[in-house]
Amino acid sequence: MSEIKRIFPADTPSPRGPYSPAVVAGDFIYVSGQGPIDPDTDKMSYGDIQHETRITLNNIKRILAAAGASFSDVVRCGVFLRHGDDFAAMNEVYTEFFGDQRPARTTVAVAFADPTMKVEIDCVAYKPR
């Protein structure tokens, strides 16, 4: 029987609510939605969409590493944008992180509880033991 393990990496921002940054269940790693929070200050780092996407994906990279995975293990991403017009610019940075390892993905425009934030990304990775 698989165990469920909750991951709280020391080098990532603290959760903003009652959730785990990631949960490992069997061979899957579920990374909660991450935003542009600077891990050094634990505060939001607002900027253009590329700045916020880069910080967000670096946070995900750290969380995946703490769970023993990398972007090449990601099978699905959810990308949430404040403005649909930011799609192309977000995609440029997203491609820097994923390259040819392209997971399945959904991208939607949403209203965030924090009206200044421009992007949030979650993902699921598959890492057989």
C-alpha cells in the first residue's frame, strides 16, 4: 500500500493557506498552485508576466527537486493567467523551463484573490520509485 507524503521544502515560500506545497502519492507528485513569491523574502515579487512566470517556475523546480523529481517528470500543468493577452510572453519563459519535455497543459484566464498577481501554475509529475 502506498503512503502519502506531504512535502514542505525549506527553500520555497511558505504556503499562503491550509495546503501542502506538494503531496507525493504513490508514483505521483502533486504540486499545489505556485505564484510569484520570492523564496528569500517570502513576499510577492510583482512584475511583468515573464518575471512572475520565472519566479513561479523556479519555485516549482525547487519543490519538484525536494520530491526527487524535475521538469522532465511533469505530465500535466495548469497555468492560470490574470490576462489572456499574457499568453505568448508567459509561454516564452515556460519553454525555457520545459524545452522539449512538454507536459499536457491547460491555460485559462482567471480572477485571482490577489488582484496584482499575474500568474499561478500547478503541476503533476510522475516519478516511479
